Amino acid sequence: MVIWKLNQFRGSTFLEVLVVVSITAFVLIAMINASIVAIVQTKYARNKMQANRLTQEVLNWLRAERDRSASWDDFVQMALGNKWADLADGTEKEYCLNNLDFSTLYQEGNCSYIANSRFKRRLKLTVDKTDNFLRVEVTTGWRDGLCKNLNDYFCHQVKIVTQLTPWQD
């Protein structure tokens, strides 16, 4: 009678192996998926940190150029092409910033990448005569496989807006 009971459960080991293999496969797939998500998030964080650094670099450069200029008018003339008194309130000028040099800035268009990077930068200067400052908006952007529109070079971006004021009168 004992032999008959052993024969009754003979196919159960195959079923047990199948269940164990299925559970192991699900666990492995979940671990691989978690690893891929972690890699993507790490890459995004690294790109955002580098974009922050590149954006801050522009602000530091602009402040240094302002401080190095002989006067506010000289700085505004270099940045906008006209003296402060000749500019209308709300005057805007946009630039692409591959490198940081007023002589090589060019007006907004098809921006080029910053050398040896995957980033593009834009600078927008807006005159505010009422409150006597220059509004500065710097945007550094990049694209990757997470972007819905692969032609959007500013799919991911870091933007900083600040004001520059005349520091000497």
C-alpha cells in the first residue's frame, strides 16, 4: 500500500520545479528592472548636476564682465549693443552660448553644443528701465532617450533667472 501512495504523487515534483523556476524568473526580472531604473536616474542626476554647473558658470561670467567693465553703460553696450539710455524698456536679446565671450556670442537660432558635451545653453537679456536692472535668464538643456520629442534639445533643462543692476554710480 505504501508503494501505491508514492506513485500517486509522482508528477508533483515537476510542478514544484516549474513553480520555483517561475518565481525565480519574476524575481530576476524585477531586480533587472530596478537596476535599469537606478542607472537611468543616476544618469539623469549627473546630467542635471552638470547642467547646473554650466548654467551657474554663465552667471559668474556675466557678473565678472559687469564688474570688469568701466561702467554700467560699457557693460550694457557690450551685452546688448546699445547704451542703457538708448534702450527701450522691455528690449530683449537672446544668445546661444557655446563659449563665454561676448565677441563670439551669436543671436538665437540653431544653437551648437558646448564643446565636448551634450549640452546647449541660451542666454536671454531683458531691459527693465522702470526698476533699473537687466533681467538675465540662462537655460542649459540636453536631450536623451527619455524625451518624447528627440528634436527638442531643451527637453531637459536647468533655468536660472536673476537680475544685474548698476553697481556703481
